Amino acid sequence: MLVTVRDGRAVRVSGDPEHPFTRGFLCAKVNRYIERTYHDQRLMHPLRRVGKKGEGRFERISWDEALDEVAHRLNAIARSADGPQSILPYSYSGTLGLIQGSTMDQRFFHLLGASMLDRTICSMAGTVGLRMTLGASIGADPEGLPESDLVLLWGTNTLTSNPHLWPFVREARERGARVIAIDPLRTRTADQCDEWIPITPGTDAALALGIMHVLFAERLEDADYLDRYTLGQAELRARAAEYTPARVCSITGIPAERIVALAREYGRAKAAFVRINYGLQRHGGGGMAVRTIACLPAVTGHWRRVGGGVQLSSSGNFQFNRAKLFRPDLSPPVRTINMIRLGEALTTPDAGVGGPPVRALVVYNSNPAAVAPDRSAVVRGLGREDLFTVVLEHFLTDTADWADIVLPATTQLEHWDVHYSYGHHYVTLNRPSIEPVGECKPNSEIFRLLAARMGIDHPVVRDDDLELIRQALDSESDKLQGVTLEALLEKGYARLNVPRPYLPFAEGIFPTPSGKCEFYSQRLAEMGVDPVPTFTPPYESLNSAPELASRFPLALISSPAHQFLNSSFVNIETLRRSAHEPELVIHPEDATQRAVLNGTRVEVHNDRGSFGAVARVSDAVSEGTVWAPSVWWTKFAKDGRNANDTTSQRETDLGHGPVFYDNLVEVTAVSARD
């Protein structure tokens, strides 16, 4: 991102036309970053709560007052009978930068002896599934995608969540590749593809096994690649034999003949590129779903050729010196709390998290009062009078409204950072373009100041941000050779030291224990999980929970709206106006059965909670599936609720991830639109 500054004020942001992957444009959200940075409700000063929790009423205080109060309260809690483990940090990807995202804060909380947070809310199910198959979050190089002759966009709304990939998809298409979307929703991406294949939510593994059934039955596999570079071929063949097209049709809702045709297209392709994303792993069998799809290019040998393979994430190639950055060696043995079970941790700790009650919560880079599952439980916990809550933020979010102290943090335009990527192979330097607005401070500086106020005297909490960046790059990994701070200062970004074209598994060499693509995983067997790819149904579906489905027959997907990045950017007026209001997309047949007309105000509900929305009747969803584009701040919703009032705190099969889209609901018409 390039920033134009006049008289000390940023006036324009734009993409860097010289960047090989992003190619000069920004997504719809980041295009509004100037508006976000200078928003009239931007937090400029530390605040102390003066109203009731949740009211969002605060008074301005000085940094000295804020730091003194936070230090006093945290020290008192740490020295109490409950000890420092009753302090919980809570953060995720409000910034993905290593320095402002997870460096000085980690050191601070390790030295304090606070509880650790298992940061699972986005990607861990798929990450573990990929790790058990390929060995790491490493996949096909998207810059090779134009060489593909078939592109499967599987569970990914590329134009919304990965728009910089689209020009590469378009180039492949112009060269003759077919582009197919496999998704429960006819997204704006599916509308631009050659074909949309609607699939029942949570059944992607069954489709992958059905494809493999046909590949093996019709001898479309690459026998040489299988023999040389895979482990467990016989077991996979036996498992795939169970998943006939007829059986897979009954599970996925995809006609048997279309499953056969898709498998033949995939098997006959020379270099098929499969892009999967995190939405398809947000159900009970999510980790196994990613694992199963990840087997496909090894079956066909597509890893051998440029443009072939599968990509979930490229993050495994960014082998920064995380141990030096995070310093886990500084922490005593402490408990770990899964972030998706925050509601449970704050309200019923004896139910599973163990240890002392959470008495202090420090939130940064996250908005759990909007984004965490089972939101009503989270809010009940945030409302506890005995809970001391500190929030580092840019705005008074839903979560900040519940804080005792709010500390103003800098945006990307105002601090140093270094970024890795999920989708390409370039390290990016984040230079500050402007001075911090008001009295805002970088997260790293806030934790340095807190450490000093609390008497935590250790050299690691005095490292400045440039030193932290140097430490991140001080890696023994060959892939970071030549990626130095000096190189980044000169150009702003640097490609990892990987070949171009990059074919990570053309000759095997998978970073698994066996060095092969593991169709059979001994590690999974030792975990008590099926060691062979399989279909694990959602927790909530007609087949797995028929009684529940009789009361709540609709599967709700609540993926981010095009205008929002989860809950980020929701308060930017131009983006929120574009999203209009919370809505629910419902199939015409489902709408008719419920007397729901286009524009009807509806209540979406289950045993966990409910939220209101305006119905949009459309065949962009399959019958039996509804879609609530999210994640709305509840203060911008008429009923003060959002889709996460209905989601569950249950965990996925692998990685302890969330099951946001494993969620059965019913829809009731409330009134005609106002």
C-alpha cells in the first residue's frame, strides 16, 4: 500500500503497481483506510468508564492515570490468591503484523505469568488438517495459476476475501482454463465463474472422496507420483471406494452425474489449481475436510506442474524467528484457554477451562463482543462487576463499551511492522506514514509502558520496534535468506527465497514425518482420530442430529459481508451504507413455507439465541441453507444482536477451531419491512 501525505496528513492510499502480486490495487475495504484513520469517532485519548458496563460511557484521562490504574489493578490480581493466571490476554488479527500483533504483548504476559490464549478462531482446523497431510501450510504458488487448465475455487469467495488472486484466475481463464466455484452460496465470485456447484454445508470431504472414487475407478490417477511420493495409498483407495457417486450425492446434494463429470475434468487436467479457504473448515469435521481435499493433487500428480496443486495458505513458508520474538521460554507453566470458549471462561470456568476464574481481561486486535461464538455468553461474562477489562482500540467497538479502561492504539499508517502473507510469498515492511493521531500509541509501546509501570524489569520488554523486526528476520530458514531489514527499507517488500516458478512438492519432499504426502497419518492415529481421510458430518445436520433439525431445519452460514473484514470497517459509514443493514438470504421455497417475502423482517433463532434481519429471497442459496452476511457490530443492529448470538462454542475435530457455519436455525417472519 502506498500512502500520499501532505503537510503531515495522509490524503490517499493506493496499491503499489510494482508489487508482483497485488499489482496496484487495494480491496474495497482498505480503499477506505484514510476514512478509517481520520474517522470523527477515532479514539484519541485514554478513557475510564463512568457508566454501567456496556453503556459505553467514559471520561478522558491522561496516559499516566491510565497506566497507573491498569498496573495497580493487574498487580493486585496477580498477587492475589488466584494469581497471575486469572489474567487473560485476548487478541487475534485486528493487525496481522508480527510486531503490533503478537510480540511485545507475548513477552509481557509471559513475564507476568498470565494464562495463555489458544488463538484458534480463524484457521486452526484447516491448518492442522493440512499439516497432517502435507506437513505445513504450504501450497501451490498463486503466481503459477495462469498456467492452470482447471481452477476450482472451493469454499472461497475470492472477489471478497482474496481479490488479488482474481487477475491470475482471469489470466488462466483467458488461456482456456475452466473456472468452477464449489460453494453453498452463489457468491459474487460464483457469479463470475463458468459454473457454480452448490454443495450442502459441511460436506466437502464427501465430495473430495467421491472425486477420488472416480479417479481410482477410471484409472485417472498418477500411479508414479502415488508410488514415489505418498504414504497410505492402499488405505485411501479403500476409503474412496466407499464413497460412490450415489452415496456422495445423498450427502452433498450434488447430482451423481455431476460428481463423475467433475472428477473426470479434474483427472484429465494437467495442472488443476484448487483454492480452498477457511469457511469450509468451520464445522465439526472441518479439519478432516481440508485434509481430504489436500490429498487430491497427490492422487493426480498435479503437484508436478506449474499451476497445479492446492492452496489454503502460504504462511508456512514464512519461517520467522518466532521463538526469539515471542519468548515462550519466559513463561512459567500456565493454563491455556481456547479463545472460542471465552463465554464459558468468563461465566462457567468450572465447565472446562479449569484453574482460577478470569478476573482481568486485556483485549487488543479483536472485538469478541461481536465476533466470538455464543455471543450472549460472552456479553454476560463481560458484564461481571468483578471483571477488570482493558481494551486497546481505534474505536469504541462493542467490546470497548464493556471496558473499564480503553487505551487508544495506532493504525497501520502510524507504526512500524512486518507482515507475512496467507496468499503469496512476499514479506512486507510497514513504515509509519504519519505521526500517531491524538495520543495514540502502538500496541508494542503500550505493553512496554505497562511493563515498566508494573515493575517488570527485563531487557526483552525494552526492545524497540525496529529491533523486533530484525529479530523476526534473524532466521536460519533458507526461505528468509536475503530478506533483511535493509532490503525491506529499500523496496518495501521482498520475495521469499523460493524458486520461480515455485513447485513445492513436484518431487515429493513433503515436510511430514515420512517425507511423503500422508494419506495415512500415524500422528492422527495416535490422537485417536481416523488416520485415513474421511467424511466427518457436521454436529448439526439432518443426519447427525435429526431431532434438532426437526426444530431448526435451516443451516446458517454467516461469512463476512463484502464490505467488512469480520467486524473491522463496520463503523465506516460508506461501507456500512453499502451493506445496508443486517440481512438474511433465503431460498424462495424456504421463504414460501414461512410466509417470508422479500423485505420481510425476520427473526433467526435457535436454542442459543436469536438475531433480527431483513429477508432477501434469492436462489443464491440452496434450499435448506440461509446466509447472513456478517459480522455486524451489535450497536448498528436494531435489536442489538448479531449472527453470533446463535453460534456455538463447540470445537472442530482438529485444531480446536470454531464451528461458526455448523449452525442450525429457524426463521420466523416478524413484520413487513419498516
